[in-house]
Amino acid sequence: MEILLEGDLDLAVSPLLAPVVRQVLVDPLVRSIELDVALVAFCDSSGLSALLNARNRAAEKGVSLRLVRVGARLERLLAATGLGRVLGVAG
């Protein structure tokens, strides 16, 4: 299952990710989730927290979650915080 994120992943938008992930996790056939972040222009600490919470919720259900199509700016942020490995960044 792929979820496309776009725009700013900040305090105003971050709370919208959790219900989407919960809805996807209702389907017992979902074994993995890819968050396509190619169109994410900005990510702050609340955005990082939302991504981490999504990953944790998926892991609780035995579902893998990873980020795909990570842009250079977000990739630097994930590397600086050490969350790149935790969030399963894919090329």
C-alpha cells in the first residue's frame, strides 16, 4: 500500500497522517506501507513525530512502513536526527 504525502508536514498537517494510517491498517491484507514523500516541501519536528508514530502504529500490527522517494532536504533532516534508519528510508 502506498500513501502519497505532499506539501508541508508541520504542526498544522501532521495530525492528519495518523487517521490515514489507521484506516490502511484496518485491512488485514496490508503487509507493508510505503509513504511517498517526494512532494513533501517542508518537515518540522511535529512532522518527524507523525512519521515515527505512523511507523510505530504499523509495527504494532506487524506491518512494515518505509519512506520512499525521499528528497534531499528531508533526507538531510532524517540523517541529522538519526531517524532515516528507524523510518526505513528507501532510495
